[in-house]
Amino acid sequence: MLYITLLDQFHPGIYSSQVIDVCDYLNEKHKAKIRVLAFLSIKELIRTDAKKKIKKLSPAAIVIPSFPGLKNFQLTSISLFFVCLFTGERIAICRNIFCTKMALKVKKLGLLKKVVLDGRSAMAAEIDEYDVFPVDYLRNNVKSFEKFSVNKADYRIAVSEQLILYWQQNYNYMEKKHVVIPCTLDRKFFSDSEFKTSQNTAILRKELGYSASDIILVYAGSAAPWQSFSLLEKLLTPVLDKDKRVKILFLSKDNNGLNYFKQNYGERVTIKWLDHESVLAHLQCCDYGLLLRERSDTNKVASPVKFAEYLYAGLPVLISDNLGDLTQFVQVNKCGIVLGLEETAHLQKTEELLKKHCFTLAITFFKKESTVNELAYSRLVEYLKSVD
């Protein structure tokens, strides 16, 4: 079996937890015999050591160039054809609609027997709302590509129930051949099964300049357009103005979206960019995780892995009212606060009992080996190994 990525830039944290760790888990738990096939742009292969990093994480991975030019992505099916021919692999899980469409072409030629769409997002919505692939050919054709991939794939993985609903409403997807698996925790960095407090947490918190009475909000993530920094300003300004104890730690690269907070709140704002290995320790120093995004189809179907990471760190989540399955999750499981444009939250220090509750939710719902996800993975592998 192959797990194929195409038009996905290599980001160590995401690639490790959502691609390589998934393959490792399926191999260890389900004897799936699956390996990564990463098609990277020639520019990325030349300018970075992505191939070396992927091979270090997964020695069996195949890392080769995609055909140059985003509009020419389907020509990479030639390379896929020869990979299948020489490796004998006949089953493919495809991380987005583009590699799914490419794999379906190879299936038509008889070299692939089963093609699974791993739906991470509503790709047509991302391009329409945030222009993530600014190429006219993709803009004009992405909806037809997505409809084709959703309906012609042999099986589907979706990161949320809202993504399934999106497929049903926009592409008349009527089948039940799918499983829903949210973005799960990387087992290398989030392996504990019991909540632990550490003296190092208090030490690091002090090193960051926070007192015991400070209330620390943390934002972990990129400056991508869908991260909605303008909404962050609207929702957090009343919170910051109301209580001087509230401070924000941005675990992000410095960017223009943070200028408002730096200019208006000065020393109450800290910006740090960390290796993935250091993120958990910093999250554990805080009181609330931030996951605030504007209303869009892209955000409605999303399942950001940072949500799981916040909970694992013992953090209740300050979340917007339209974020896929996760807003409802927060409300049902009482693990955070849903912020609306008219609401000013009154924040308290996060008590130990609530931290343990959040951690338990992460273990129960966002570990790969948790009962709910294990059942979904089992259904997936059962289908992949079945004889049609």
C-alpha cells in the first residue's frame, strides 16, 4: 500500500503526525504494509532538505519530484504509474483530491486496484475563500476535481462529520463508504496516558516572565489566511482590556497579523517560534488555548491538530462558534469557552481538575489508538484488505 502526498509542502510537525505517524500506526497495529510516497516540487527538493528529513522519519518512504507547475499536477501520474509498476503496490491512500484524481487515472490503466481519498479539507472552498493555490487552472477546475475525487474514490477518510456533510451538499455524495478520523496526536510527542504536572513547567513559566497569578492564552500555529487574525483582534481585545492579568503567548513566526497585539499590549505579548519537540512544554505553561476562526466553509469542516494538542496539554480552548465538529465538542464536553462577537469572556486561572479533564478528552478522542479512532482505522484496513 502507498500513502501518497502531492502539492503538500513538508512541514515537520504536520507531516510527522498526520502522514508518517499514521502509516507507522497502521503498520504496527494492523500490519498494513503501507509506506509514504511523497511527490515534492523540484524547488522544495533543491532548496530544502525535505527528502532527507522524510527519509529520516520514515526510511521506507519514496520521495521523488512532482511534474513542474501546479497546473501540470496530473502529469505526475506518469511517475506514479512507474512506482506502482516497479514496486508492485496496488492500493493507494491519497492525502488530497489532486493525488486522488491522479491515482484514479492510474487505476483506470489497471495498476491500482483501490484508491482512498483522505479528505483533509474542502479544497474548492480553500481555493475560493483563501486562494491557497493562486493558479487559474486550479481555480477554474477545482470543484470538478473535488466532485470527481469524492464520488469516484473507492473509499474515503474525512477529518470531520462536517466535511462529510459538505460533500453531500455540494457534490451529491450519497454513499456510506467512509470513516471519520480527526487530526490525531503524534505518538512520539504525546505518548503519556496519565496527566502529569512537572516542576519544569513552573520553571519555564517563570522564565517566560509570567507570575503565578497571570492568565496565559496561547496561540500555536501559522499565519495562514484562514487563521483569522482580524477575528482574533475583535474577540480578544475585550478580554485583554478587561483583565490586566491576561497575557498572550504566540507560538508562531512573527508576522504582520501580530502588529496589533504588539502595539497595543506590549510586554503582555510574547512571540516565540519553536521546534515541534518544544511545543508541548510551552503549552503546559499556559491556561487556555486559542482557536478562533472566521465563518467560512474552510473553517467549518476543519479539524486542526492544535485542538488536540491544547487538550493534551491540559488547556481548555477558547474557540469560535463555527469551527466544524470542534465547537460542539467544546460545548458538550465542557472543555472551553465558545466566544462570540458580542461576548466578553471572564477568564479564571485553569484549575488542576479542569486540566486533567481536558487531558482525558485528548486521550479518549484524539489518540490514534483510542477506542473511537481504532474502530475507524479497523474499518478502513478491513476494506483495504478485502477482496472485491
